[in-house]
Amino acid sequence: MFLYLTSVIEAILTDSEALEKYISDIVGGDTDALGRIYDMTYASVFAYALSILKNRHDAEDVLHECYISIMNSAESYKPEKKPMAWIMTITRNLCYMKLRRHKTNSFIPIEDAVNVLDDKEEATLEDRIVLRECLASLSDEEREIVILHAVSGFRHREIAEMLDLALPTVLSKYSRAIHKLKKLLTKGER
Amino acid sequence: MKNKDINARIKRAFTLAVPDVKDAVIKNATGQKGQAIIMTNVTKKRSVIKSITAFGVAAAIFVFAVLGGIFYSNNYTAATVVSLDVNPSIEIEISKNERVLDVKAKNADGELIIGDMNFNGADIDVVINALVGSMLRNGYLNDLANSILISVDGKNTERSSALQAELAEKINSMLSTEAFNGAVMSQTIDKTEKLTSLAEEFDITLGKAQLISDIVTANDLYTFADLVSLSINELNLISTSAGTTLEHVESKGEASDKSYLGEDVAKQIAAEHANVTLDDAAFEKVELDFDDGVMVYDVEFRHDGVEYEYEINAVTGAIVEFDVDKDGGSSNNTNNGSDKAPADTDTNTNSNNGTNAPSNGQNTTTEITEDRAKEIAFTHAGVKADDVKGLKAERERDDGVVKYEIEFYADGIEYDYEINAVTGTIIKCEREREGGAATGNSSSAQPDSPSDTTSPTLIGKEKAKEIALEHAGVSADDIRDYSCELDSDDGVLAYEIEFESANVDYEYDINAITGDIIKSERDTDD
């Protein structure tokens, strides 16, 4: 019955509206709503964390911490139609806290993160190349911007606001990053 | 490739990369909140808990001390040394638990590879990954020189063999995702006193020493000292070319001979010099060899009852030596490559080292000149000496290997070459777009009118479109969503063309100068 309702809910509401509803459900004591939120956001959270930390173990930690934080902060969420941005902000803060706490974890090579795909049957060689090049060949800011746009679907304007950058900066970093990636990815195909 | 395609691929790769931890995450998050409620009831039991915990702590300390001792010996006593050799040489000390205790560079190239990475306490797998990755990024493992030697030296032979096999496999699969194929040689070290003293005398790793030792044992042509300055790729080539079986070293993949002329060219050179048509020559042997400090092709063939033997410089193509054996007469000639003596003349003893023009201050007769090194670099890069800017050339000595470092710009690309001064082989080759990929706000499409005016030899977008359509077998009227961009990849200008027809997506890369189809793809939409 609940499942039926949720699919109806998700069909009628936009993603943002559904997320906001689930967040307020949590405040009301509904812990199943967290599961729904997870389903809608896990890729964005993990990808974003990975893009900042470049390290899958830390990214996984943040994945855990993020939803704990959502549970605990649901009460203080103000419905402004931007639940994704709120969740990404939580993610980003958790990432930076981690970075401040242990700085020297970043020698771990990119390959370690790419190897996460070993367990996924559907992962192709191209997926590995994409993952590797995003982590290895882009600057930190470029990578954050690309992930926020490609995985979470944020508009450049929204990204500018989230990262506190000027819009033209975001646009040019984004296009530089995509340009780099296109080259690297088509080279790999040869 | 369209932006939306890239975005889709990124989204896919990162989504797949998420571990399957939903249950754990939810449990953690919701359980957490539950715990918070219980906590407030616990305060009354505190004093009882206090004494129990005190005892527990004491017990725990004892257990930790014991475990700590075991932990220490497993993690900190050196059990095994793993070395990597390509040109760079690196030694990795690992503990019984296969955790890294120390990483040492054995030469300057090795230091470059290590850079400022800090490995202490990491897993051997992770470290190997990082080092091989660094070699790839720094251009030491590439198309031209793809061989790497991994040697394991440990007290427990079984473990060493297992580790050797595992790491060799791992490196093999790492390299197989690159655009070239790697050649991985692996071995466990049989540490004799002789080996140790040879390694020390020539300042090379035990691994390289054992490889050279194996080659020398199997093949009397060489002495140990001869081979010390060669790279692993060259050593690999020599031993496979001669068909030698090595005692300790196992080999996967094939050494790259792309920096050499190739057997076909060598045959041509030999036949031409002998005034024999290529087809009429019955070739008996064509082998890559190392002689007198130079990589050469040994070419032997017969024609009309005459036996011909040639030694041809594998890089320059100069004829180092030739020998003609008619029934009843033999003449031996060492020759300067530029004059062509017809095969029948004999006692022309023009002895000269084939590769060298006399020049200033080069100390040994077996070194190539700086000009020759530049030539080699330019030819490899496909540029003309006149088009080159910012040329820098330096002769350097690095761990007993003398080399030329050559840097220059051409066509918006920065080239960096290291060329072995003795053999003329390209040790390292790096290319970078001048100033990096940043080209400001515009998207990837390079407007092609400016390029057309500076290089009038481009075929033009219309012609490129024709070529693509013809290859695809569709007519211009049947296509949709056509796009054509001029782009430059590694110095090759190409038109990137995309279009759809019927249910098929087509993609072409067409060389903007020659019109050759570099790449073509078709994708049927289901």
C-alpha cells in the first residue's frame, strides 16, 4: 500500500517536491522516508563526495554520514524548493571536514577508486576510462562542477551559487573540463 | 562526441561506482536516532558499569600487547623486496603482510617516477598501481617502449613465486587498458653472491642483473657489461628476437620495436645495397641484435648462389657491416652507410663505424651526434626541422646512460624527447598541447577558417563530408543531425563528423590533410 502511494506521489510531484515531502515525513517520525530519499539521491551524494575526495573509502564514509546528518537535520530544513542543493551542501561540508581532519590520505591512486567498478558486472571498459579521467585529468573545481552538472543535473547558475563562484567562471571551467574529457575519451576509443 | 553524450557517460560511470550499501546506510542513520533516545536512561547504572569497564580495560591492554607484538612483526619486519625496472628502477620493501615499508629509487628516472608520493604502510597493490601509473603518465611506458620487468626477492620461495605471478598479472591488465600493449617480464630472484656483486658493480637492481645474466648465459654473443646500459625493452627485444629461453624470467606480451625501422625496412635496405630485387632474395635470418653499442638488424639472405650478410643500424638504417660470400671467395666490408658499393666488389675495406659523422667533443666513437639525435626526434614527431621552434638540446649522463634531451615546439604541440646517445633509441617521448587544453570560453569546435588560411593543404569540410558519406554508403539527402568539427589530436588535424541516417548513428574522424579515415563508428538505435 505504501509502495503504491509512493509511486503515485513520485508520479505526480516533481523530484524536488517529492524530496521535500519525504524530508518533512522524516520529521514526523517516518523512517522509511529516508530510504526513499536515499534512492533518489545516493548517486549524486557519492559522486560528489568522490569528486572532492578522490578516494572511495572516504566517499563511502561520507555517504553514510550524509544520511545520518539528513536524519538529524531534517527538522531544520526550510522548504525553499531546493532540497537537492541542501543535501549537496551537507555532503560538501562533510567532505571538507574530512579533508581538514586527515590531509595525507590523498596519495591513494585513482586506480583504487576505478577498481570499485570491478564488482559491477555492467561496468564496461569505457566506464573505467570515464571514471579515471574525471578523477585524474580535471582540476578539483572542474571536477566538482562537471559532476554536479552531469550526475545531479544542476544548472550552471545553481552550481555558481552552491560553490560561491561567478557564473562565467563556472561556464568556462565547465567547458574546459568537457573539452578535456572529450579528447581523452575519444583518444581511448582509438 | 556531443556534450550530452559525455554527461550521460559520466553519470553512468559514477552511478555504477556507488557501492551497494543502502541497507547499512539506512540502518546507521535510523538506528542512530533510536540510540539517542535510549541513552538518557542509562545514567543510574553508571557506578556498576565503571568497575566492570576498569577490569575490561586492563584485560584489553594485555590482549593488545600480545596482538601488538604479532602485528608489529607481521607489518614491520622486511620480508621481501619487489623491484620494477623499465628505464626507471625502483625497489620496494614489503613486510610479511604485503604492506610497503620503503620505496627507493635506484636511478634518477626512478626518482622522477616516485615524485613526492608517500607510500609507507600502503598495500603493495596500491603502490604498484601508483608507480606504473606514474610511468605511464611520464612517458616511460608507451608505444615505443612497453616492457617492464618485475622481480621478487624473498626468503620464502613459494610466496615469492605467488607474489610474482599476481603482480605480473596485475600490471599486465593495467597496461592492457592503454592504447598500446604492454610486455611484462617477471621473475623471482635467485640471490647468489655473484649476482649481488654484479648488481653492485654496475649499480643496477638485482632484477636487471639477473635478466642480463640470463641473456648472457643463453647467448654467447654478449658480455654482461655490454648490456648494462640497455633498457628493459631493448633487453626484451634482443632476447625474443634471438629466440632465447631465459632461465628465470617469464615473459608476457611482446616488446615494442616501434622505435626501430622494422624488419621489412631492414630487408629492403640490405637488398637494395646488394643490388638484388627484394622478391628474389631468399631471406634466412632477420633479427634485432645489439652489437658494439648499437641496436642493429642482422639480415642474411641468398641470391644466385651468393650468401649475403648485413648489419643494419636499427634506428638510422645505416649499414654497419656487410659480408658477401661467393662460392670460393669472401669479402668483408665495414661500410659507411652513404656510399653504395655494388655487391660484387670485394676488398673494399672502408672501415668506419656506420652511424657516426666525426664531430666535436663526443668522446667515444659509438655515440650519435646531437644533430642526429634531433633528426631522430623530428622524424618521429613528423615535423620538419624548419617548422620547429624553441629548440633545446642537451647531452646528459644519467646512471651510466648517455642521452640527449631534446625539446621543441611545432604546430602548437610541445615535444620532449630523451634519446639514447649510444643506440639512438628513443627512451622517452612526451607531447603536450602548448599551454594545456584551456582555450577559453568557447566549446570544443575549432572554427576552421583561421586554420584553413594558415595551412592551405586541408581538404575542407565539404570533401570530408563526401568521404564520410561515401564510406557510410548513404546520400546527403538521407541524413539528419549532421555536424562537422575540425579538431586536433596529438598533432593530427582531423574533421570530426557525426550524422544519423535511418536508425544508425555515424561518427567519423577524417585526417584533415590526407583525407584518410582515422576512425569510423556506427551505432544502431534499437
